[in-house]
Amino acid sequence: MTVLRPRSAPARPAPPASSSLTTSQRLLGRDWRLAAVFIGPTLVLVAGLILFPIVNSVLTSATERHGTETVFVGLGNYTALINDAVFHKGVLNSFVFTAYAEIFKVTLGLIAALMLHHMRRGRAVIAGVILLPWVVPTVVTAFTWRSLLDPIFGSVNVLLTDSGIGPALAAIGLVDKWPAEWLSDPTLALPAVILVNVWKGIPFFTVTFLSGLKAIDGGLYEAAIVDGASPWQRFAHITLPGLRNIMIVTVLLSSIWTFNNFDLIWLMTQGGPGDATAPYVMVAYSKAIQQLQLGAGAAVTLVMLPVVGILVVILVRMMRRGDLPGAGDMGRRRLTPAQRRALPWAVVVVSMLVLVWASPQIVWKAALVLGVFVVLAAAVGRVISALATRGNRLAARLVGGAGSGIALVGLLGFVLAPLYWMTVTAFKSGDQIVARTDDLWPTPWTTEQFTNLFTGGAFGTWYLNTILVSVASTVIALVCAALAGYALARLRFRGSQTFTVTILLTYVMPGALLFIPLYQMVSWIGLNDSLWSLVLAYPTFTLPFATWLLVGYFRSIPADLEEAALVDGCTRFGAFLRIVLPLARPGLLAVALFTLTNAWNEFLFAFVFITKDDYKTLPVGMQSMIFGDVVPQGQLAAASLLVSIPVVLMYGFGQRFLTEGLTAGAVKG
Amino acid sequence: MEEKPDLSRRTFLGMSALGVLGLAACGGSPAAPQVDIQVPKALLDQAAALRGGSVGMLSQKLYSEAANKALDKSLQVFAQATGTTVHNDLVSGDAGDMVAKMDAEVKAGTNRDLAFMSDQRFVGQLHNLGNLTDVTDVVQEMRSLYGEPATEATNYCVFGGRWFAIPYHFIASGMYLRKDWYAEKGLPLKPHYTWEELRDNALEVSDPSKRRFGWGLTVNRSGDANGFIANVINCYGGAIADNTGTKVVFNSPETVAAVTFIGDIYTNSKYAPMLPPGIGSWTDSSNNENWLAQILGLTLNQFSVYADSKTKKNPVYANTHPFNGATGPAIDQPLAFGQSNSFVVFKGTKNPDLAKLVAKFMVSGSALLGVAKEAPCLVNPAWNKVWDSDPYYSSGDPAFAALREQTRAPLPMRTRTGYAFPQAPSPGEQAATAAYLLTDMMQSVIQGTRPADAVASTHARIVQVFEQQGYKQ
């Protein structure tokens, strides 16, 4: 099925000349000394900031706190989970949440990427727009959507009622009654939260799929057209296989992040109604932080470690695939090629079955919604094919254009609607917001929210802090990822696989549980309430993704250039600096953008490490604007606008590099 | 406190009626002008030896920006007058991890010297973690200076006969209803109602077509819901733990009756008109928002929403009838005794004497006055003589008389089933509440579980929590 595309020339390692290697080199690989230097910074960061808390958690999970004493209970915390209904529900919720969110993100991301790929004009603008949900801080996302989904005042219900779609949804049984109570109906709460997660996740999928599409050799399509393949056949036999690798990696990464997600649900529903939306991380958080039983909380997280661990292991294999074809399983071929191809499908089928068992009411609704999309797309595709075969080129193009136009409008509408609400709310007066009138238009327009923002809090300081932290952590991430990526791509040393696994361990532990041991460590070093704690912590979360991206990018640079430089007397490091780095600029920029955005929006660690108002970053500062039980929607909206604009501008200019960086590097092979 | 099984009618009224009517007039004067803050000579003398020192302080954020600023100002005046440095930072008490963070800091030795926070919510937890120092000496000194503190403080700040927190300012909580809606239906305005009355009245004033929903109390995961459910259970004669706070007594006929009552409201179609759509997903800010949007007939909250409606000139303010709370079959007076924001001095503090001095200063006359004037009804004196220290506290507002009576509420209040409120701070109870066991229980009742079964299974879960905290059942 995939023989059409030539693989990139494998760089098989030449058998080492026995005379030129020392014992240590024979044991640890030829370049182990240099590799140690290169991967050193990353190892230190990850070991310090991730491994230490994980080990700490393992030890803590065997204890219970009774008053001021810590009592050793062995496996007591784990056995208690066997009968813990809240824990079971939490795991189920996490699984259901992740599964559906991934399905929709893949579908919508693919549609968006395909449309962007075929667009001739305006691609930069649309791509920039589609990236917006990623850029908006989670606290703003949560409160914006809560407002929109309000059953009485929210625009979603108002618009759906006015257009008649709402009662229709109730009539076919998609919702139990109209007006639907999106967040308070136990059957609708989880779908609603999934919707918001999908909204937030589309940009990441779109960007990665877009880069994957760019990486597919155009010649293949031409060859297929010459052979008379229809658009659908081209899609099924060239596009999908070509995207297979990137799709799997993206889905795995996103699954890990979504499975461990905490703050979105926390801010939207607190896990309610009842425990209908509580993910397992919230159960752990409740035990550890609210009931002050760190051991019990740690046990919950560690029990789920194997699940996430499996995903991580698969991810490592996928990421390592590119180097040497079959290198990962040299000498360890347990499965035949056919079995290996069937494995993902088997996983999908099993997951489907579990989903049906876990969430019967959601399954058919999700299938219906998804089915509608797919059927529409297929129908349009058929019509285009039919028209094309009948020779009616113009009509085919028109239908195709109209079809993608409508799809594009739909997608953009979905992406932009909450942002529109956010923008107009920033210009509403406080009275209008409280009275909940005219949700979609400021009457009158006023800039009082902006003035309150700057006179009230330390908004300017927060802005400055965020810029400082983002830039500093991006620099560190770039340095570490570039060094580590080069080591993995070029240097031969033992333990490269272990190293990859180690940095991916970062994703294994949800942030919501990492932060207490991390906070203790940071306090012990004396770095709490200091921006440096953030500057050091942030890079660790982007390092795996960044390293993977750069590994691919470095590999795409022909090794001959460096060899030539080495022959001319340049050191490895010099070759790295002077030849590889300049050529890898798009990849480096992609990493920079990714890290910058993450740092810009990061909430949990900033929230934990920083208490002084002067040192807060924007997301934390904005969260602190919520005074107990009074939410200043207007000021939050105004702040969000000011927070999002620089990132949007950055992406507007830089998204070309982001996709290029992803394309040329990671997605090949 | 001496037990008084039957409260005289006067005390009864004094506590509730006056307070309630007064609260309605509370905050009559606009934001007060500058208050001249002075450090009392006695404290200046004590500070002489501490010149040049510095302390770090954490303040639980007050629900009024102006009040937070006034607090900072008081601290700066103190610092200047005594030649010391005071660093103050605000923390939100509602984020859920304030205690965990403080604990981590103390264990790492990087904590600040003192902090103030709600005694009812947090002091017990911090004491249980071993993070607080004994401040009985300070409290004794203040007793001689300022008289007795609010009665509830003796329950929430005292452990094993020793004080671990210094009462700072008193916070009252209340319930609010729409008096215009009540008037339209000829319903009386009273200082307190039974829960049944409130429910029936709420139904009567409801009119969904006019966006009038009489019942604004949720049972979804939130602090408000936890308070509401616990209150009804207590009024019916049930309790999570016994009076010692160590033994779980949740499963009882009284608790089942209370849970049945609450469950009925959210499942019986008869009461559907009085429930605002979406109430099942409300979190702590939702009832405020809907109250301020003027669509609720009844809600329960701290005075933040009340003060907010007044300062923002929301029309709902004029139509608000605040009252102390509701009663039930097991008790004839609302369980309303408020709470205080209290100072704690952390273990391992580098400058305990200065920290204690700051506390002594902040509770007194002019230091508190500035903050109180910026947060009418939210910040009130917690010490008896401080009420008398300035005419503002007596004549600045008719409300103060009644609020003052709340600070003098004779405690404990006993239910007919023998529980005495406020009960001893119970880490098990706090953990069980924080784990949202009560709200999850109500949710299962709404989903169809029989109240008796729901109570029984929740009892088992509470037992598990208590045992995990080290209290064998």
C-alpha cells in the first residue's frame, strides 16, 4: 500500500574500525563523551524537575498522614482504590473524555489541514486564525465557554433556539430537553467539556497535519492522477498513508496531554454535576491537596502510570522509527509486518468496544455527529468525482470550491465564535455584563474594562513577567533541545533509547500531581516566589516534543556537509554551530514558537511557584482577578485580548516557519 | 461557654432581627475618606526593641479591592512608625490549595512569618498539620486590652485549651431574598424562616416566564453547596461527626430526612418552576452572577455579593432582604455565628515577636477602621472593646449593632439531637467536605438513588476518609 514513496536514504552506521575505538567507546558508543555534553543539560533538567518528584511520589504513596505524623501503610493506599467508586468513575471519565476528544480532534484537524493545504490565497491569515484557540489562556477559555453555554443567558442556547435548531436537536433525541442544560445535565456535561477541549486542540492537529501534508511528495499525486485515481482514491491511498506516522505521533502526544488534563475541567465544572466530569487527576488532586493526603493522591496517579507509560513507549518507538528503518526492532522482530500493520486497527476496535460499554449514551450521539460530517464530506467528494468523470470540470471545481468554502466557514465559525464573544465582552460596560443583556453586542461600547485593568491590578507587571519568563525559558528549551536533538540524530552512543524514554517521562506524570513535590524542592533550593523557578520548569514540558522535532530536522540535513567540515579540521561542536544550526533555522523557529506559546499560557506551575503579586505571570494574574466568587468577565475578556494579540501576531508571521519546521523535519519517513 | 437551652426572646431578636434589618442599611455611607491610622503607644514601646526587623505576611484576599488596599496602608503605617519592614502578599482562599502550599513552605523552611485566613475553614487544617505556633500569650494580652473575642473564635482557634490563632476581624454570612417578590405575594419578611417555608415561598414567587426563579441554591460541587447541605442536615438534627469531631455519625434518620427534603426540591416536578436552568452546574460564582442578574428569589452567600450589589448600584440591592439563616425540626434558631479571619504565626518564623506585634496592631482601633470603612459589613471587629473604640462601629451604621450581637452569640447552639454547634474542628470532616462527598451524595439522589441508600453509602465513604486521616472508627 505504501511502496510508492521512496524512503529517505538510511544512514546505516558503518561497522566500527576496531583499532580506533577505546574500551569505553566500545562499551558506550563511539561518541559517548560528546553525547554526554550534548544531552547533559536536558538530562539535568528532566532528572531534577521530573524524576525527582516521581520518585518522591512513589515513596509518598506508601504513607498516610495522621495529623502531623507520617505513617507507613505499604500498599494500603493502592488497595483502597479497588473499592473506591470515585476513582473508578474518574478513570472512566478520563478515558471517555480522551477517546472522544481525540476522535474529533483528528477528524476536524484533518479537514482543516486539507482545506488549508489546497487553499491558494489567504492561507497565512486563515492559519493564524485557526491557531487562536491554542493561544487563549485556559482560564479564559473555561469562563468564556461557561458563559456561552449558560442555559438562560448563553448565546449558544439563544442562537440555537432562535434558529430552530435547538428544538430540533431535542426532537431527535440528541439532547434530552430544550433549552438544554449543557453543563448541569449529567448526560451533556461530559460532551460539553469534550467540545471545549476539541475547540482548544484543533490548532495543534491542524498545524501538524498540514506539515505532514506538505511532506507528501507531490509527484505521487500526479502519478495517481495520470493513472486515473479519483480524489477519494488519492486521499485514501496516498494522503492517509502519508500522514500515518505524523497522525499516530500527534494522537499519542495529544492523548497523553488530554488524559492528564486537569485545569480545563476544574475551571469549567469542578468535576460536576456530581462526579460526571471528574477526571482521575481531579480525584488525585482532591485527595492530595484538598484532603491533604499526599500519599493517597500519589497512589491514584501512579496506578495510572502504566496506562500512560504504554502510550509513551509506543511514542518512543514511533519517534525512533525515522532513524534506521527497523532499527528499533533490530533482532527483535516479534511481529510480522502484517501483524504490525493490523495492530493499530486492533487497538482502535478494542477502544471502540470499551467506549460503547463505558458511555452508551454518548457513543451514539458522537457517532451521529461524526457521521454527519463524514457523510457530507463523502457525498461532496462523490459529486465532484461524478462530475469530473463526466468531463464537467467546471462544475466539479465549483462544487468542490463551494463544499470546502462551506466547510471552511463552518470551521472558522466554530473556532471564532468564543473569541468573538470574548472581544465584544471586553468592550461591554460592567453593568451590561452583570445584567446579562445583549450578549453578542456591547451596548454601549466602552473601554472601561481596559482602564480598570490597568488601574486596578498589576497587569503591566504581569505582562512584563510573562515576556521575561517566556523568552528565557524558550532560550533554554532551544539550547537543550538542539543539543539533545543533535546528539540523537548524529552521535552514536549507548542509551539513546533510554534517553528518549527519560525525557518522555515528563509527560507521564500529570502536572497537577507533580507540583507539590516540585514546590517542596523549589522551596528547599530557595527559588520559590522567583521567576527563575518558572524559567527552569517550563522547558521540561516542551523538551520531548521539541527534541523530536529537531531530531527529524537535523536528520534531513545531509551528513556530508558536516563530514566535510570535520575533514577541514572543524570540531563536532563547531560543525554543529556553524553548519547544522543555520540550516535548521525553520526547525528552531518552530520549537521557539511552540515553547513560547506554552510558556505564555502556562498556569499550574506559575500558580504554585509564585505568590507575590509582583512576580505573577499573566495566566495566574488573570486567575487572581477572580475575587472569590465574583468573576470580572469584562476585565478577563479585556485582559485576554491584550494577552492574545502578541501571540497571534507572532504566529501570523511565524506560522509559515512552524509548518516548514515540522514538515522538513519530523514528519518524513 | 455556658449552655443556655432556651434563649430569651430579646437575645433572639437581638441576634437576628436587628442584625438583619441593620444589614439592610449597612454600608449606607459611601467609601470612607482617609482614616488617620495611629500606632498605639503601648505597641510602639514594644516595637522599640525590634527596630530594623522584617516580617513576611500572607493575607487571604478580602472580597473588596478597596479593603485590601486599606489593609496594605495600615501595614505600611505600622512599618514606618516602628522602623521595621512588612512584606504583604495576597492569596486566594478559594483556590483549594492554600493550605497545601503553606504546609510545603513551612516544611521547607521558606514560609512567611504570619498570615491571616478564615478560622473556620483553615486554622484547624493548619494546626492538624503542625504548622502553627501557640499564641495564647498574645491572646491573653489582647483580652486584657480589647475584651472578649467573638464567641465562635473559641471554637475554631483553640485546641487543647491553647490558642493557635488570633482573631482579627469578624465575617458574617447570611441568606438573601427578594423582598419585592415577597411583597407582591403578601409573604412576610421575617428574621429567619424554616427551610420548608423558604421552599414553599420560593415556589410561590417563581415565574419562569418573567425569569423569576425563587430558589437560588445549588447542590453542585462548590463551597456554597457544601454549606447549604451541611446546614440543612444540622437543622434536621443530623451531623457528619460527633461533638468531638472524631467519630462519624452521618447515617441517621435525621440525616435521611434532611437529604429527602433537599432531594425532593431537585427531583419533584412540582418544584421545577423555581429552579433556574443550569443550577445543577453552578459553581461558587454562579449564584452571585445570577443574583446580580436579578433572576433569583433566594440565595446564600457571604456578604461579598451584597456589598458588590451596593457598590455597583445594582437595582437588586434595594430589593434585598438579608437574614441570618433558616431553621429546621431540630433547632429553632439559625446556626448563624459567623467566622473570623484570624492571624496565625507559622512554626519556624524568623521574627515571631514582630509578627505577633503586627497582629496586635492590626486588630485594634485605627488599623482596622480603615479596612472596615472600605468593606462595609464584610470586615467587622472581632474583639469586644474594639467595637467601642470608635463611633463608626456603633453609629456609623445601624447594622453594626446586630452584627455585634452575632459576635456575642451564646455558643454552643444545641440541636434537639444533642449536637452542639459549632462543633470541634474536625480534619476528617473538613477532608470529607473537601472531597465533595455531600454534593456527590445529592447528585446520586437526583439521579434516582433512594435517600436512605445514598446516606448509607456516603457514610461509608466518610468513614474511609476519617480512617485515612488517622481516626479509626
